[in-house]
Amino acid sequence: MGIYLDHAATTPVKPAVAEEMRRYLTDRELMANPFSNHAPGRRAAEARELLRLSVANHFMCLPDDVIFNSGGSEGDTHALAGAALLLDKPVHLAISAIEHEAVVETAKRLGRLGNRISIVPVSADGVVEVDYVEDLLKGDKPDLVSVMTVNNEVGTVQPIGEIAALCRQYDVLFHTDAVRAVGHGLEHLVTDPNIHLINCTAHKFGGPRGVGVLIQRGVRLPQLIRGGGQEGGARAGTENLAGFAGFVKALELAAPEEAQAIEQLRAHLEYELITRLPNCEIHAKRAERATHITSVSFKPRSGYKLQEALDEIGIAVGTGSACHDDGDVTISPVLTAMGVEEFLARGTLRLSLGWPTTKAEIDEFLERFIDLLDKSDDSLNCPI
């Protein structure tokens, strides 16, 4: 078994989650389509609504506010495109400079359709500038502001409480992509009643892939996926009851103690890297960060070359840049928005921890990684 430090991409399903899902897949009382108008279908629908109530209690919202969906990208798309459809006019959307591709690409498409997009800058520590948001709201007021709760690359926690309060004050819709926050000890940030739209996905905290939720407080978005009246008319399609059950079980298991233990492991990892590697630089180290993500540069090394070399010895990590077939290197837009110097950005790895990560795994990674750096020549360096 190799070493897996890419939990921000996806994390393994917890055994108790898999067991709960198995019950919904095999129990004849739960196997029916919840939208079917017969006794087995009604029993499945009752189970679905109990699961919805559990999610509502977790987010401190109404059950009707909960839309089960396929995950983070769908939730982001539904929030932005759905808001534009709801308002039924050319809209002005403001998104932060460090949003996930699902928000960025949806905004670009809406822009091509005649809507206006504003980009909210971030500090050198990767934190959205609240004053800029306030000035925007006072001036050329947007119709919707979208700022993620936790950045997926550097792990910075954003001031969404302040931004949500400002949006409420100026009567503007506020959306937050909470994919890297939910299940990681940051639930207190997303129970804020000022937040209109919140989305997350199960596979970032020990749940199954392909299932998530979109919370809509005080607003009712139109369907993007057209068809039947599932999910209160918000999302058509046969409902994934076993997936919903896995989502809820994973929420139940994501205890604060787990996040605290992961944070201690991350602190150990970062201390050892800084102490043993003099050219190591941790991005956003002065900002509040989620417990499970660290973005580290190893100048003059190349991030994607390090990733490839680590993969060859059974270690899985993320990176802050990508090399294409033509030799061009794409630098992370997040690091670019933070003003990180290009050469430093090119040498970045994202190391992310999860519920199965152990200190022994971290220590083995450190020994093998440092050994790799000691034995390597200039072939792992960034091209000049």
C-alpha cells in the first residue's frame, strides 16, 4: 500500500459509511424509487425525508432548504446559473479570484451570455479582501456574490461571516462553496443564517463520490436538470437514496476531535519540512487555514516533476502547477492571485491529510521525500 496525501482531491469512504449505504442498497424496504406511488416507494420516500431532516439539523436550516445532488460542481453551477435564471435579467456576479473551477467556468459561461462578472481580489495570504466587497456593494452592486469557505489549494479560511452580513445588509444573494469546509471542523461557519446558498460534497470527508447537497435559505432556485419534480422541484432525476444515506453518515462521523487530530499531524508535517528543508516555503502560513491542507513550495524544484517522481515510488500528492504535452506549464490561478512569484509557484505541492492519515505515514513520507531530494540531480528542477 502506498502513501496517500491527496485527500483534498478525494478521501476514502469510511467503513461505517459503506455499511450504512449497503443497507440502503440491499434492504427490500428501502430499495424502491422514492418517487414511486406505491407502498415500497412511500417507505423509501419516508427514509429520504428523515435523511433530509438530518442534513437540515446539521446546517440549522429547514428540510425544504436541502437539495440532494451529485456533488460540488453541480452545486456551484446550480447556485450561479440558477440565480441568474431566477432573477430573469442580465445579472452582475462577483466571485473571488481563488474560486474552484466549477464557479469560475460557470461565471465565464454566464459572462459569454451577456452577464457581467467582477473578480474580488485576495491578499498575499490568500484571503478575500472584505473592504473590496463592501465597496463593490456600495457602488456597482452585484446581484450575487460567491466566495468559497475554504480554498481548495492553500486551505485559507475566508471571512464568509463578514461578507454574508454585508450581502444581507445590501440585499444581495450570497453563495459559498463549502466543499473543503464541511466535515473538517468548520461547520460553525456555514450555519450562518445570512448565507443564502451553500454547497458541499460527501467524498471530501469520508462519504461516497457523486453525492452532495445544496442549501438554499430564503430563496428557491429553478431546476437546471429538467424533468420530474424530485427534490421539491429543484432537481429532476431518480434520487440516490444510498448515496444520501452515505452523506448523512459521513456527516455524523466527522467529529471535531478528528479535525483536531489531523491538524496536529499537519503541524508535525510542516515543522519537519521547514526544519529539514531550508528552501521550503509554506503558502498562506500567516492566515487561518483548514486543518487538512498545506501548500508547500520547494524552490528550485518543479512541482509537477516532484509529483511524477513521488508517484513512481508510491506516494500520491497534489500540485500547484501542471505540465502539458507541449512543455508549457500552467501555474495555479490561486497562487497567481496571491502574487506568488512564478518560479516559487512552479515548485508547489499540495499535501492534504484525511481521516486515515497516521503519524507513521507522515514520517515515512518525510524520509522517502527527503531521500528523493538528496539523491536527485537537476532533473527535478524547474526549467529556467
